[in-house]
Amino acid sequence: MTPPEIPLIGGFVIFCRVGGCLMTAPGFSNDRIPVRSRLYLALGVSVAMTPALIESLPKTDLTLPSLMIAGLLSETIIGVALGLLSRFYLLALETLATSVAMSFGLGNIFGGAIAETEAAPPLASFIVTAAITLLFVTDLHLELIRGLSLSYDSAPALAAPDAAALLEELTHALTQSHLLALRICSPFLLFALIVNLAVGFLSRLTPQAQVYFLSGPLTIFLGLYAFFALSPDFFTAFISHFSDQVLRG
């Protein structure tokens, strides 16, 4: 018969990877969610995954403190890395959205922090919040849990993580996320560049008029109208590319 402590130890090993992932995954790691709720969510996901994964865990004696600490630490590191692979896309989107808000003349207006702990322009907070909402509406958070389950095929439990491969995956995700954010934000950045160049030329042609103060409200209005007109394509492009990356693993 299997000793009763073996399934408990195996479940705790799975909880370390699940908890590390949910600690950094977009949406789940929001500080607006109570810590106790996030803990219960991690426990629920771990309990649901344990029956399917308990047999694949290596037969290692985790009663030794040194082996237990090393194994649980490696599981937590792998879980945190898996969460960062998807979180990078939201961080890149927030960075470029802040640049868009600055190009519209809204960069100096800071609102309350919603998705992150630091205050950001309201336009950037709106974009990131809408992206996180679409992530849950399109059930991509379930694909994240599926990726957690499949991660045991490429990164076995209680095995030391390959630092080189892990760093390569994080670098690739960071590069792809910023390229995606730059691709979908480029129309707004190009619009702001053209408008600012036109305002600069106009101020040189008519130095007597305060062109900068007159063009400020017009730039904000045109920028917000352009965002309103292109926002469906903006969010559709982001969530489609993001889902392709998540489904590809």
C-alpha cells in the first residue's frame, strides 16, 4: 500500500509549480485579487492536476531536507518562468501603450494603478485591462493551465532546470512580445509622428501664433478618435497573436 504521505508530498510538489506560475501569470497575479483567493485558486488547480500527474513524479525520497528544498525550489523556478512567458506580452503592451499615450499628449496624466502596482496613464491602463479581460473571455487562461500540465513532459518534476534553455525561452518571449506590441501600436506612433512634425513646421511658418497650445487639444482629440476607430483591430490583432503563441507552447 502507498503511504498516505506520498500523495501529499506529490501534491505539494505540483502546488509549487502551479503556485509559481499563477504568482506571475497575467490576470492571476493582479494585486487587486486577495492573496487568500489566489492561494485557494492555486490549491484548487493543484488538486485537480494531482491525480493525472502523481504517477509521473519521480520516486525520490523527499523526506531529506536537502533534497526537499532543492526540488521545491526548482519547481517554483519553473513555475515562475512559465508565468513570465505570458506576462511578458502584457508588460510589452503596457510599455508601448504608455508611449502611445505620451505621443497623444496624455503621458503626464496618471491614473490609478489597475493591472500593475505603479500608476500609468489612463489610456495605457485601459488597454492593459481590456487585454486581460479578453484573455479570460477567450479562455486563454485555460490554455495556461493546460500548458502547466504539459510542462512536465519537457521539464520533469524535481529535476534541475536547464538554465540555458530557460533563459533562451524567456529571451525569445521577451523579443516576440515587444515585436507584437510594436506592430499593433505602430499606426498610433506613426500618426503622432506625422502630427507633431506638421505642428513643428507650422510653428516655424507662423512664429507669431502659439501653435503648440492651439494644437494640443486637437492632437488629443484626433489621437483618441484614431484609437476609437482602430481599437477593434488593435485588440483583435493582439489577442490572436497572443493566442497563437500560447497554443504553440
